Amino acid sequence: MRLCLILGDQLSPTLSSLVDLDPQNDLILMCEVRSEATYVKHHKKKIAFVFSAMRHFAAELSDKEFNVHYVKYDDPNNTGSLLGEVARIVAQNAVTEVVVTAPGEYRLQIELAGWSAELNLTVTIKDDDRFLCTADEFAKWAKGRKQLRMEYFYREMRRKYSVLMDHDGPIGGQWNFDAENRKPPKSGLDVPDTYRAQSDDITQEVMALVEAHFPDHFGDLFPFHFAVTREQALDALDQFITKRLKLFGDYQDAMIQDEPWMYHSHIGFYLNCGLLNPLECVERAQAAYHKGTAPLNAVEGFIRQILGWREFVRGIYWLKMPDYKSANFLEAKRPLPDFYWTADTQMNCMRQCITETKQNAYAHHIQRLMVLGNFALIAGLDPDEVNNWYLLVYADAYEWVELPNVTGMILFADGGQLASKPYAASGAYINKMSNYCGSCNYKPTVKNGPTACPFNYLYWDFLGRNDGKLRGNPRMGFMYKTLDRMDDEKRQAIQDDSNRFFKAIDADEKV
């Protein structure tokens, strides 16, 4: 008998470990274990989503006459770890081989590598073929390049899969329409709601379990409306394609108070746990363009997120681990402020994004990058603490996708291995791309003093603090020239405001 272990982010019917499984003689194991639910204190919605999706997937496999052994979190015999549950099944059955699809996270890869010795049994780890670029392919692409830039990788992926191509060139005559996808929000936008699934008995049972066993975890459990089956995930994808894709491009960077979902797809949850596969999402968006129901800038922008960015960050992760996890190029050390958990801050942009993260286990990429991440960057927050926060608060976060985005894109902690420059910005950017500033105690047009937007002076303080590491960056030259033109009085005001702000944070005062 072979024992096939399916992990919580491997909920795909075409999973490599399932392909040649014998439903009559082999056994599938799925288990909800404490070690995975608590290695960081995941958002309550994230745990509920993963557990419910796992249970639904197990039921679907059983309906296909697979022999599934499912261990619930509150099973009194649950050992609390993946290895413990595998060992328990091995001890009770004549298992000749353990089969598992390669895990998405490095920590699990290392753990599984030692299982054969622990179990005294063959453990076969099959490649995860649900991505569009293998780790080996990415390493081959990266070899010999002085810089790894997503744009060039993305073009190769477009060619490989013949996506939005006109013979040998891109449809529309250019590869990237990002310049058209930065429109600020305008009044009167009618933003369609996100997909909302009805909770069935399985989900309700999971919700009760999360309430009972994870009361001190971050986030709101209710309301819960995530898709938890492949059929529902496909419905969520279809809803995006038909109702939001046409304006996704124009307003993908825009932020509006009390509109957490905007025109984004919200399918990262389902892609990253396996309910959707990336190529089908790309093909449905491409079909919308060819049908004339969505413009090229929107379709290209969406496809770039999946075929380009998602595959690129995964490639970076496996290419650079394990050293990547400890990267801290800017030597940032400030502890994560408490308001990242409470949203108790006078900075309205931060308050909105943290509150919506708490409510939804979701924030779109500009909220994550240019508000929450921008603050973490210019305030010099410790990368370990920031990575921990991003990993646990978002339901689509797994280390392979979270770590490169935070360490590389948000914090520039890798020194430019992923991004060509730090994505630092003052309050002017947030004021342009959102309506947050109109309800804020601080003023984005005021540069110094107690009413000034903290992003304004912290931005310049960040440049000053990191002069020795960033001045030589060719994309930072203009900013440093501006800093150099400031007189001593202006520089002192920036320093005083920044010191006052950091002192208030250190004293747990509301800022």
C-alpha cells in the first residue's frame, strides 16, 4: 500500500502525487495539524478557509472512490504534526511507500527530506507541476544574468505559452501596459462586490472549531464568504472576468475608503491553495480580450500578475533560499508597532488598510506595498517581524510568495536582487492614489511639524539614514539630488520630526 499525503495548499485534482494512485489499494492522508496552524498565528479566516477547503476536497476525493483518511484538528488522537500523523498511519497499515507532492515552502522541504530515515520507509517527493515555470527552468534563465528583472522573465513566459502574442511580438505592439494602469480613483465609481459563497455545514463546523481553538489569533472570523471548492473558485474567477476585469487595469493601483475589494480578482486565495490553476486563469482573461469584453491594458495587467510576477517570485524564492530569509541589507531593526495589530493610529491610510486586513484577511497589492509596506520600509522595521506579519494576516500568504514580496519588493532587504530600487514614497503618492487623506488627522501637503503626514518626513529620513547603501543606486539619483539641495534648517526639521515620531512609537503613544 502507498500512502499519499496531501498538504493544505495542494487541493488540486491533477496533483502529481494523485496521478497514478490506485483508489482500490492506496490510501490518501489529509490532516489538520497544530504545527501548521500555529507556526505563525495565522488569521482566523485563513485557518477557516484552508481547513474548510481541505475538508471539501477530501469529500470530493471520497466521492471519486479514493480511500481517504482525514484527521480533524480536534481529533483526540491527532498528534499535532504532519510527521506524527504519517507515522501513526504507517504503524497501523502495511505501508510500503509514502508519496507526496513537493511542498511549496522551504521549511517543509527540509522536514520531508528527513522523513525516510525517521519512518524507515521510502518517501517519494514528486515535482509540483502546477506552476508554469519549474525551479530548474528559472535557475537556468537566471544563470549568468547580472540582474534578475521580472519584465524580461515575463516576456519569455509570454512566448513560452503564446499568451497575447501576434506571431513573434506582443499584441498591441508592447509587452507592458502598466503606464495605463495607474489612474487615481474618481468619484462615482461603481465597484462590484467580491464573490461571496454561502457557508455550508462543513464550513460552519470549521468556523466553530476556529472559534474554540484559535481565540487569540489575529483577525475577524465573521463574515466568511470565501470559495472553498473548485466549483466555487471557478465561479469567483468568472465573476471577476465578467464584472471587474474591464476596469481592473485602469484602477488596479487605486484605493478608496470602505472599498477593500476594488476591481481586483481576489483569486490569490484559490490559486495558492490549488483550487485554481494559473494557466486557466490566464486563458480566461485572454479569451475576454479576444471577445472584446475587456481592454488590452486590463487583460495584460492581470496576466502579468500571474504569468509574470507570481512565477517570478516563486523562482526567486527557490533560487535564493535559505539565505534569503535572513536578508537585511538596510540593517533595519525597529520593532513592529502595535498598531499593525490594532489599527489604532491617527494615520488614516494605515488605519484603513490594517482594519480591512483584520476584517478580510485581504488587502490589494498597492495597499500592501505602498501603504503598509511603504511605512515598514521608511520606518526601518525589522524584516523578520514584517515578514511574520504579512505571512499570518493574509489568507493567500505562503512563504514562497510572501517572502520575496516582503523582503525583496517591500523592504529592499535583499539589496536589489528582486527590485531595482526601494519602493519608498511620501504622502503625496497615497494622496494621489486614494481618498484616505481627506479623513486623516495629518495633512499630506504639510511637510514638517505636528500636522505633517508622517510619510513626508520619514521618507527623507529614510534616504538620509541609508545614504551609504542607496546613494549609488542609479534609480535613486534624483531623490538624493533633491535631498542635497535642502538647507540645514530643513534637514534639522526632518530629523526632529522623525525623532519625535519614533519616540512616540517607542512610548506606545498613538501616532
